[in-house]
Amino acid sequence: MSYQFSDRVQSLKPSAIREIFKYAADPDVVSLSAGNPAPEAFPVKEIAEISNEILKNRPVDALQYSVTEGYPPLREYLTGYMKKEHNIGRSFDSILITSGASQAMDLFTKSILNEGDTVICEAPSFIGSLNTFRSFKAHLCGVPMEPDGMNMDALEKALNEEKNVKFIYTIPNFQNPTGVTMSAEKRRRMYRLAKEHGVLILEDNPYGDLRFEGNHIEAVKSLDEDGIVVYAGTFSKVIAPGIRVGYCIAPKEIIQKMVVCKQGEDVHTTIWSQMVCYEMMAHHDFDAHLRRLKEIYRKKAKVASDALDRFLAPKITYLPIQGGLFFWCTLPDGVNMMDYCKKAVQKKVCVVPGNAFLTDETQPCSSFRINYTTPTDEKLVKGIKILGSIL
Amino acid sequence: MSYQFSDRVQSLKPSAIREIFKYAADPDVVSLSAGNPAPEAFPVKEIAEISNEILKNRPVDALQYSVTEGYPPLREYLTGYMKKEHNIGRSFDSILITSGASQAMDLFTKSILNEGDTVICEAPSFIGSLNTFRSFKAHLCGVPMEPDGMNMDALEKALNEEKNVKFIYTIPNFQNPTGVTMSAEKRRRMYRLAKEHGVLILEDNPYGDLRFEGNHIEAVKSLDEDGIVVYAGTFSKVIAPGIRVGYCIAPKEIIQKMVVCKQGEDVHTTIWSQMVCYEMMAHHDFDAHLRRLKEIYRKKAKVASDALDRFLAPKITYLPIQGGLFFWCTLPDGVNMMDYCKKAVQKKVCVVPGNAFLTDETQPCSSFRINYTTPTDEKLVKGIKILGSIL
């Protein structure tokens, strides 16, 4: 039988970079293409203790159906924590626990976007979110990134010229893929622009707690007195991604619609996972855990940047980072980026070609993304050395 | 700010029965309105042992990101098990692990259905799936249920008359809400009709393993030599629902599209949960567990049906069941069902008004649904006794 798929999935084309990822499974290959957090930062001992206690003393709580909004103690604790630590959340807001932050993008887009509506996003941006927007047939409009975040004049122009703009999508801290952090000034200007144009902001902040250098910059959501910012957070990078727990803080009316959509998607997020996150935050030294984690990332990023300086500079440049998982490297003029990435694969090093992160993959791009947190230090240096040898 | 939601969620209206559910949280209320499996059937000891072993010996496997398709050992084991035990799966099929069976309905609908396309479903049917179809703006066409499944003449008429029918949705075993099981003859006729009309079948089988009486009837998917049946299964009723693990067996091309959609929804299902299911099936006596579970349900259903016979018959009738979680009760002529359910709530017993399960909630309905598996035996009998006192 030949199957006739929906228009929305027919428009989702397999990415040209898929071929390259196939090689990443080869154990001889140094994969710098993942988006995985450092496994040595997982609080394994604590998770095992918590899990043991839950399954011993209150197994039915962890195993029976629960409410779609999320495990009530986690919702309550997180609400207080985000307000206290980040000034996030007002009386008009509510919180929804999601199955990873990706689900927050999916549920929000499903709730708000009609076919053909516009999403303004950073160019380049996270491929997973771009594909989610595409799966609801969004029109994507990319705003060029600068070392301190989106070009605000280009953003203003897009807001003036694009039709049916529903929201601006931003990863303000250590952005995927560029590692760029948006300045406080730009955050405030973006907020004002969105407010003036009656457009929402979807703030995706998976990496904010992974800052190992420089000063914290206030979240866009912390400015939100008007109910125009939808904030997506996650435990994937501060506890572990395999447990699939994220959250969304947004105006109640929006959360209510997202709850209806989540009911149909997965009813609720795995309770065991939600209990692990709650216990980890409320009854363990979560701050100490975050400090330990930042130290791991700081050291590892130093290993990577030293190797980049030694083996890639000055021909291949990269943007310095103060946190997050990625380095964004740019090839010298005249070097074909896709050819370079293919050669790297032949030499058993995988990176992600930069065009994968564009709203239009066919546009020219001379950059590629490196992840430094998944491989061992030894493999990381080996991989970067090989990358340097290709030019 | 006033928010403009997407057309698809604007059409999702809060159900009229929501008011009634509010009362179910009151501890004095006997809730017969849930869809929860019996908590005493959860294999708590085994899950604790498995979890302990995983987090001790291979924590990173359970905590790091994984592949969207599902934990490979579980996929492989389930593929073999379903073929051997149920003759489900052919060389053209593949398997996807989902976050509960609900996600299989969601991903399949997203992959196959354009706005306005028709889904033919049993009337009444599971409200969660109906809302999922509605969230993609399906046109729903209900086919009346009989004590041995859908009326096949009505199904044939619908297939001949409805436009753009994409699939038939069925819960063939111990259907939610009626408890009805479709006969083998009707399964074969439905399959032939679907094949003749070039229409797919979405077979949702959450309760198939909960048969405590009568003989097993082969799954519709076991007939599928043509690649027209999408089968959704789940561990929610045979292990536990809080862990959120379901699966979908369907032609490869369909699974591939669902994988792309799942990537954007939640990347993958919680790994810990998937590992628990795999270990439970592959390295514990899963058959013995299923036998124990059926015994619990058999006893509990007997308590319920004895009470129904004693307190509700002959005025209020019910359909006998051979498995599953629900009894479908019908009021005598002239009794307003919604008034009856409201009176029950005032007397602190919650049931689900039958019209909630219709494709059009405003249609007349004189039935209501009882769940017998969540309350204790004592509460169950007490609740049914009160229901009998209302007339």
C-alpha cells in the first residue's frame, strides 16, 4: 500500500546532514556532533538513593496515573525557586511540567500557531525547535546572530514587515549552536519590541545554569510584567536528559491550552522522573550540585578552547563561550564547509555542518558546531587536532 | 494581553463533565470515574529490584539522551514477543516506543491527517483519543456499538458515504467505555472493508492482556498482510501507567514519519521506564505476573458485578465484561442521565456521564461508565449501593 501522509509531515524533509550522523555510532569515530551533557556531571548517587526511597516507601505514587499539569510538589517548589532565584513568574503565570523542554515548544506551538503564521527565530538556531515549528507549517523568519545576540535592527524590521508574526523564539544563554549570550540591553529591547508589536516571546533556556564564567544576565521572563513571555526550562542539563523532565512558566490562559494538548500527547510526564527532580531540589544540596557541575564544564571547556587555539587558530576562528555545550567554528573564506565536514568524517571526526541550523538549509554557511561535553578529554583533543589537520 | 490561540485548540472545548470530576479529589467521595488500573497489581518489588540494579551498574545508560525509536533491547524483545504470542508484525512493519499509547494516537494522527479528514470511530469511544483527533481538526464519524462490536453495516455505509476517510479507530478488547469486545467475525469483516476502501485501521489495545474470562480473540493486526493496520499497545495496564511506556507496531514508512514527529515532541521516552519494561519482560517471569494480575481483576470484577446485580438491577442494566476496567450501565427510559450523575455526585459518588464519550456530546445518552479497579472492594460496593438508591 502507498501511504498518503499529512501535508505537515510531507514538508518535513530528512536533513542533508543525516548521512554524517550515521558515522557517529562507529566507536572509532570521535563524535563532536552530539548535544549531550557531560555524563560525569550526572548526580548518579543521589538519583539512586532517591529512587530507592521512593520505590520502597511510596511506590504507588510513582506508578499510578497522575495529573497532566505535573507532580504537585515539584510544581510548587519550582514556582517558588524560579521566583526567588530568577524573579521569574507573576500572579498571572502558571507552571506546567513537560517531558523535556522540547515538549514545551511543541505544546506552545500547537496552541498558538496556525498554518502559515510566522515565527521569528535566531539564525542559526536549534534544529529541533525549527523542525517543531515546521511540523505545524510555520513560516520561519531568521534574524542574524551577533556576538551579543540577535541583530535588533533586523528584528525590528522583521516585526514591521512580516505578516502574522505569532512569536519570537530565542535561546538567550549560550545559544545552540553559536554559544552566544544575548546582552541585557538586547533582552530589554527585544521585550519592548515584542510588546509594541503585540507578539509573544518563547524563551528557551536549557543552558542558563551552565555558566562557568562571567556574570549572570537576567532572563527575559524576569522582565515580563505584561504576560508576553513563555519560558521553557529543563532538568536535562542540570540533572540528566534521559529522565525527560522540563517545565514551562507562562500566563495561565496559555498553560491551560497547553495542558489540553499534553493530555492528548502523553497524559503526563513520567512520575518517577518528576519525583527525582523534586527530591533533588528540595531535599539535597542542589546548589552544591550546580557548583560541582559548573566546575566540570569549566575545566572541560578549557581543554577544548586550548586545543582550538593550538590546532585550529588562526585559520579557523571560534566564538568564545562562558557556558553551555557548544563552540561555533568558522572556516576561512574559500573553504567549502560541507566538503570540510565530509573530510572530517573520513578522518573519523564528526561535527555538525552549520547550515543544518538555518531556517533555509540551502543558504551558504561557512561554520560548523562542536560539542565538547560528551567525549573524554583525550578524545576531544584528538578530534580537534584532526580537524586542524584537514585544512 | 488577550491571546489568540490556534484554530485547532479553539475547537477543543472544555468538557461538560469537568465539573463532575472536580469532586473526585474529595477523599469522602467514592470515585468510580477514573480509568486507573488496580494499584495492587503493580509489580512493585520487581520494579524496585530492577531500578536498583540499573542505577547501580549502568546509570549513564538510563540517564543520557537516547534514540527516538526507543531503547533497542526493548524494541527487539517486544518485536519477537508480539510475533510469537500474537502473530503481530510482518517484514514490512517496524516498532516505535512511545510515551504511553496516547502518544501513538497523537503521532499517527499528526502524520496522516489533514484538517477536515474523516476518522471513523466507535460510538461511544475513548474520550482521550477523540480529543486527540479533534486537536488535528478531524471530522469524527461515529459507528454505533453493539454487544459484539461496531455495527458492520453502519461501518460499511460510513465508508461508502463519508469523504476523505483516513482511518478507522477501534478498541477491540474490553472497549473504553462500553467494555465490549469485538467478535472475530467482525474483526475480519472490518479488515476486509478497510482494505477494499483503501483506509487504514488504528487498533488501540490497552486492555487485551486483562482478559479474566472467555477465549482470546486474535488481534486485527494479526490479520494484516497488507500493511493497513497500525497497532498501539501499552505497559500502562500490565506494569504501571506512571512510567509512561507504550508502543506502536506499524508499516515502516508510517513509523518513520511518527519518529520525526516524536523527535519534536519529547525526543525519546524516559529510558529508566523503558529499561524497567525490558527487564520485566526479558528477565522476570512476565507470564506469571500476567496470571496474577488477571486473578486480581477477575475477583474485583466479581465484587462489582455482584453489587450491580444486587443494587442496580433490574432497573439499571449493564453489559457483562470478560476483562478490562469498565462497566457500562444504562438507565431506564425516562430518567435524565445527566441529572442522575449530578445526584450521584451530591451523594458523593462519581461516575462518568456517557455522552462524554460521544463524537457529539450534545446527543442524547442514557448510559454512564463505572470503573471498578481503582477503589477498594469496600468503597466499590458502597458506591454502587448509593447509585442504586438514587432511582
